[in-house]
Amino acid sequence: MQIDSLLVFDPSGTAITVTADSTNILDMGAERDMGPGSKLRAFIAIQTTFTAAGAATLQVQLMGAPNNGGVPGAFAILSQTDAIGKANLTIGETIDMPLPAMPPQMGALHPPRFYKLHYIVGTGPMTAGSVEAWLTGGEVDENFAYPNNYVAV
């Protein structure tokens, strides 16, 4: 799978230990038609297993805003996961979140212009755990990581 750097919420290795927004807010530009049947989705890959002293959980919210994405409170929740226990947040696991076709929260006939992820850590904090997250279209394939083809000296 190819990942467009302009559609990355969180680059590889982004630590999630407390409730926080994604590193990047995606600006999809001026009004546009994503095409019929476009299947946009947020895809989150666990890069480092999550750990915590207690029974911590992680919930992920996909949020959108019609304009002025930098204004606090402008974002609406488009979809969200249930609280996921730390035992299920192990390296190699993935979270796949489809975008609704026409989010009713936006109150308009156009999809949001701005997107972000919001990570909610419950009964935390996490002591370790990192993700890589991006927006993709179509079917999500596996993203295989291969060993480096060089030796660092």
C-alpha cells in the first residue's frame, strides 16, 4: 500500500500516552467531489504495543470540520471506536474507521474540509504505545514492514 504524505494524521512512531489530537489536521482543500462510491477511511496501525500500570483503554474519534479547522470546538465526531483495552493494542494490530458518506453533523450537502483524529486514553496514562495513522481510499491492504537492506556501523 502506498501512503500519501499529505494524508498522514500521525507519522510512524507517534506516541500516545494521554488524551490528545493527531499530529496533523488534514486540509482537503476547497469543495470537491471525492467521486461516486469513494470509500475513504482512517487507518491506524499500532507501531509499539501499548502498556499501562492499570487497565487503560484507548478510544479513537474521527472528527471533521466544514471550515476554519483550527478553531476549537469546530470539529464534530464523524465516527468513533469503542474503548479498546490495552491487551488488544499490540504491535501489528490495526484500527480501520470508514468515513460516513455524508456526515449529518456537518449540516450541509458537502463533506468536511478538515479531518483529524482524537485519541482518548481512559484510566491512563499509558506508559508506552505508538501509532501511525493516515487517510486512505478504497480497500485497505496490509502494510508490510521489511528489515532494512543495510547495516548501520
